[in-house]
Amino acid sequence: MSLTMTIVMLIAGWLAVAAAMLWGVLRISRRHHHPVQPAAVEKTEKHSPRHATAH
């Protein structure tokens, strides 16, 4: 096998591995992604504003 063919095969193999890893990561992230519903904010009693130095 010539040097050129060896280099091309190394690059092709690296690209195949990189594509497979990217596909796997995207597949896992899509499967485990749960859209979060915004939590309902309950209104509490209004407190009178206090100064930071108030005791």
C-alpha cells in the first residue's frame, strides 16, 4: 500500500469515527432532553420594603 493511500485511509477512518461519535452524542442528547415547563409562580403576600440596615 502506498504512503498516499495509507494517509487517505487514516483520514477516512478518523472522519468515520468522528461522525459516529457525533451521531451518538446527538442521539443521546435528543433522547434525554426533557422540555421544562415553566413553573407557576405563586403570588405571596407583599412585604413592606426594608432597608438593608433595618434590624
